[in-house]
Amino acid sequence: MLPLQVIDSFLLNYNVGQALLLVFVLATVGALPLKSRRILAANVTVFGLVFVMTPQSLAPLHYLFLGIVLLVVGPVLWVTAER
């Protein structure tokens, strides 16, 4: 099998919401060593927007609710961050 076929056969078992959630977790873990709450807040807000704007035909409904929660938590983190 070619490498792309291996990746494709692996990704066929998951939906777009699960892939986005994995990318969100990896981006959050990658932003933690920077110790900046503003960067973390921007990350949370952007992924909240991505989850909300993902079509429901590609991801289950609970990812929409996750996006709404992230859109609320992100600005709260931004406002409470020190300059």
C-alpha cells in the first residue's frame, strides 16, 4: 500500500468532527508551553468558530454544542488574561 492509501484507510473510520477535535487538542497542547493565556484564548475562539461552521452533514450535532461552548470560553479567557 502507498502511504496515502494507509492514511486514507485510517481516516475513513473517523468523521470530520473527530479529526477537528484531535487538531484542537494538539494545537492547545502546543500552545501551553508559550504560557500565554491570550494565545490559548485565540486558539479556543478560532476552533469554536470552526466547530460551529462545520456542516452538520460532516460532523454530529454535539460538535456544534462544543463550538458554542468554546465561543463562550474563548472571550472569557481573553478578558481575564493579563497584558
